[in-house]
Amino acid sequence: MPTREIELSIDGMSCAACAVRIEKKLNKIGDVSATVNYATATARVTAPSAVPVQALTTVIEAAGYSARDASEAADDGQAAERDTAYLRRRLILALVFFVPLTDLSLLLSLVPADRFPGWQWALITCAAPVALWAAWPFHRAALANARHGAATMDTLVSLGIIAACGWSVYAMFALDRGTDGESVLRQLMHGSGGGIYLEVAASVTTFLLAGRLYEARARRTAGAAMRELADAGARDVCLLETDGTERQIPAGHLRPGDMFVVRPGETIAADGEVLFGQTAVDRSMMTGESVPAEAAEGDTVVGGTIVLTGRLVVRAVKVGPDTQLAQLIRLVERAQAEKAAIQRLADRICGVFVPVVLSFSVLTLAGWLLAGSPAGHAVSAALAVLIIACPCALGLATPAALVAASGRGAQLGIFIKGYQALESSRSVDTVVLDKTGTVTTGRMSLTGVQTIAGTERTELLRYAGGVEQASEHAVAAAISAAAQAEAGPLPQADRFTALPGLGARGVIDGHEVVVGRGTLLTERGMEIPPGLARVCREWEQAGRTTVLIGWDDAVRGAVAVADTVKPSAAAAVAELRGLGLHPVLLTGDNEATARAVAAAIGIDEVIAGTLPVGKAAVIAGLQAQGRSVAMVGDGVNDAPALAEARLGLALGSGTDVAMSAADLILLRDDLQVVADAIRLARGTFRTIRRNLAWAFGYNLAALPLAALGLLNPLVASAAMTLSSVFVVWNSLRLGRFRVGGGTHAGRRPVAGRNPLSRPEWSSY
């Protein structure tokens, strides 16, 4: 049965246990696979086409939450602002009453002589607004969950607040408080007699509201980069009609093949080809690069980038959800929803966490009472257990780090496709770099022509260019462009055949013309003259690529084509070595040319003469030697090798096939982005491990300490809040990641149009 992917926006989740519960409910629907992300408050559902969205939202609403199709949901930034404003109002009121309540409770406990008639009512008056109105979000969520037979973190908090207030009222009015100051101080510190915990209820509310406010702001900050990227697309577009008239239409109405006009300051509405005009294009939103790129007739442009100078006429090639911008956003959203194996373990723990804590709290109360401890002490320990438990840190550990890292990566032109990339980056020890288009610019030019006696230079170029103009290879493009410039219009080759990794052939003016490597021509019985062979060797030793041309069963000449090494290649190789990685140059070019390029950028291991179909086998062979290999490429012929490698990195200037096979997509036209991407991936993986270690360790240590009566409920409430805050804060540190860290920390950071790309940020 055909399936489709649906993203739902969920309201009402207060902890990781909520996400686990919703995920279980959705996965009980036949043939439905769902992943719920607590950090982004979304559910990504793969469901049969026969299952309507309404059926999914009904299941979620039946569990006590609200849900709607994310495409129809309100703007995430506005929703986040409403959430923070809601929490801020309640936190302000809680602080207004919490401070005098704490001071008054301490004064009346330490100095009994200052007690005045009705002091109990004064304390209740200060506590009631906090415990009822400020804490209402916790009570409301607990009631909603109770109606559906569920318990979450809000259940623990609500019960803790109610229990603290209920016991305090009982202690103030039903128990003999005594007048001895020392006795009262002992009651305060140790919970003997009838302890008063109104300030504990207020502190739990205040600390939790402060923690959730920080968490809400942090989520908004972490998701801001992706929201800004999603908003980069044009809203309207100026459509150019066939009769030359222009009219404004919504960008969503644009179709492939339509022509549209983009003026200075406007955003390009779709991926397309420039038909007319020349301009500088601001690509900082997509790549993080502050230097504009030039675009002219025949060049491709990407939707979401901004025209700075001239007017362009563009033919739309990919529109709407098919644009590169939309595809990258979907990749990142899918990565943010992905869960590591250890996070799934954390989710399973969250699913049973609240019932276990409730049972543990009851057992703690019963245990202390059976041991003969005063009721106040038993209540204090039980309250501490209720309050200090925190499954939120477990649920936030992975998604919070992924959201922060993917947002920062998007600003820098680095797109993380999934958790697998993070795990792989940790173990990689070898980086294989494809030469053409990766280490070099891929923009080749003709640098030499040599003919044999009896063959004219113009004739050689005309035949070679006629065959090569049908090929998309960079070498072929250089030959055909030079031939057209020198020999004029080129003939069309009949029966053209591309021979991957070898060359091409076609029929021109009745002659079968073969263009390519020397082996291709010799296999067809064409002998290479010694003089021509010597010239070819000299070219190759100089780092040029040689192409031989023959027809009528004879070699007629050769041309030399040179590619230029990217300016950042040598520094990029140095950075990779600084990360402890061993670089390898892989190319289908000849050994001499490959060695010349490798020497220029500082690589000592070269694998040359590899056909496209053999690249994946080379990667497999290196891994069979015990190496953990990362592959960097950009072409269609690199896709199998990218998929074979433990970590695949595709340059965004490459093909869709290469990007779909890779784990990391790199959009910056700077080879140093490879080292930056690996550092970001490794840093994210370390952050996730720290988050999970803290979350597990905190709960394993805190619950027994609370049950043993070693933690005051006031301390427990602060510790519980700080647990989640630590995980969120640690994850947000990824937002300060900058390019060129480590031994190259002084290199200029990317500072594009994006306001979150600031040079003053320190290296993570």
C-alpha cells in the first residue's frame, strides 16, 4: 500500500514521557510508523495513504493533547513567543509572592516570639496565588492526563505542590508547633514534628516555571536558524509571459518551465537557469558565505538566494517542494526527528519513569513511618522524591543537541542528514577526496594542442569539439568550448556514445571519431606516434589531463586540459590532518596528473586511474584494511562511493544523486568546510553523550539521596530544574560553533547575512 509522510505539530507535551506516550498511541495504528520529538513538539508519521490526518490527530487528542498538520499550523516563532509570554507572566507572579513567603516562613520559624495572631493565614495568603494560579499549567496538565489514565512529569509536580500545601495546612492548624526556638529550628532543618512546606511548594513552582521559560526560549533560539532558512523563500514572483508582459503571482503558483524576472534586492523564487542578465547573488542564507557569487546567462541559480545588482530573467527548473532549499529543510527536519539507539532506551525509561517515581515516593513515606520516623520527616523525604525526579533531561538529551547543531550547521552551509553521521564521524580515520570538482574547481580550460603531420589544428578541434559537446564531463566541456571559440560552429555527432571513465565516440562527416584516453584508442587498433606520446607525457608530468583524438583508425592528435586547484584545498588538507585524519586523493585521471595535484595540496597517498564503477570498490578495499573511511565527492559517479563509505560528504555544488547518498551535505564553496563538518558532527556527538550521561547519572544519584532524607525538598526542587536546564544549556553551546577551530581557530569565521553568524563567537 502506498504511504506518505506527515508532520504534525503537537501542543500540550510537558516532558519526555508525554512524547513517548503519544508515539506509542500512534504506532498502535495499523501500518503506521511514528517518531515524536519532544524538543521540537512535532511528530513525523509514515502512514498509508488510506489513513487520513484526522485519524492521527484524533488519536493524539484522545491521549489528552492537541495536534494539527504542521503545514497548517501557526508560525512556530509566534507560537514560541506566546508560550514564553504565558510562562513569563506566571513566573513574575510566583517571584512576587515567593520571596516574602520564604522570608516570613523563616522568620516565624526561627523567632517564634514574632508570631502574630493569624500568622498561618498570612502564609497561606502568600502561598495560594503561587500554588494555584502560577502553578496552574502543572495542575491543568495533570488533570488532563488523569482523565486519560496517564501520568507525566506534571503529575509529579502537581502532586508535590498539593502534598506540600496540604501537609503544611494540617501542620499549622492541627499539630502543636511549640514555642522553643531551637525546637522549631530543628523541625525546619530535619522535618521533625509538623514541618511547614509552603515555601517548598512555592519554590517548586518558581524554579520549574523559570526552567521551562529558559527551555522555551532555548528552543526558540535553537530553531530560529531553521525558521529563518524556511522563510528565505520568495512570497511572490514576477512572471514573464510569452508576449513579454509581466505580472505578479504567488510563488506557489510558479511551474517548471515558467520564466520569471528578479530585480535587485529580490529573492529568487525557484531553482532555475539564467536566460538573460548578469548579477551578484547573495547566497549567505544557504551557504553562510559572505562573498556574493556572480551569475550570468547559462548559470544555475538557487531559490532563496538574493539578487544584489542586475536584473535577471530565469527559467524555473525546480519549484516549491522540489527546490534545493525545500529539500534541505526536509532533510534537516528528518534528522532532528531521528533517534539514536541509546535515546530509544531513554525513551523507554521515560515511559515508565513517572509511575515508578510515584511508587517510590509512596514506599519512601511508608518506609520512614514504619521505621518510627516523625511524620514530618517522612513527608519531607517523600516530597523530595516526588520533586527531584526528572525525565525531561533524558528526553531532551539527543533532540536538543540535534536541533541546535542542525540549526547552526545550516547557517554555515553544513546539513546533517541523521544521527548516523554523528556516530560515524567519531570513528573516521581516513578521508578520501575526489579530485575533479572537489579538490579542484572542476572548471577546466584548454592549455595545449598537438597534431600529427597532415592534420590541421582547426580540423582536430572541430572533430573533437563536435563529439565532446554532447558530453557533460568537465573535460569535454572545456574542449568543446575552446573548439567553438577557435573553429566556429561545431558539427553534431551522430551515434554519440559516452564511455564512462574512458572518453566518447561519435560519427562526424562520415568519420567515426574517438576522443579519450590513450587506452581507449589503442584498444581500437590506433597506434600513438612516439613524438605525440612524448608530448603527452610532458603534459601529464606538469599536472595536465591529456585527451587523444583519432579517426579513420589513426591517432590524429592530442589536447591538454588543466583544472585549477581550489584555493582552500591545501589549508583544508592541513585541517584534516590536524583532526587526526589521513587524506587520500582518488581520481580517474592518470597517475602523473593526480600526483601533481596531490603534491600541491599536501597529500601523499594517491589512488589514480579509477573508473567510476570502481570508486566504491576502492572505498570497500580501504575499509577492509581496517580503516574507517569518509568519502568527499560531488558527482553522479561518486554516489556509490559515498554510500559505501562509513561517512559520506557531498558538496552541495554537486548532483542530487550524490547528495541523496551522503550523510553530510556541504554547500559552501570552500573545501575547508569538510573539516568544519567533521568537527561539528563530532562536537554534537560528544554533547549528546554528555547530556545522556548527566541525565542518567542525575536520576540514579538523586532519587536514592532523596529517599534517604538527605535532600531537603527545597534543594530537590532547585536540582530538578537545573537538570533540564543543564541539558538545554549544554546543547545550546553548539550554537556557538564557528568555522576554522582547532589549530586554525584564528581563521575568519563565516559572517553572512544571517544575524546568528557573528565573528565574536568563540570556538566551541
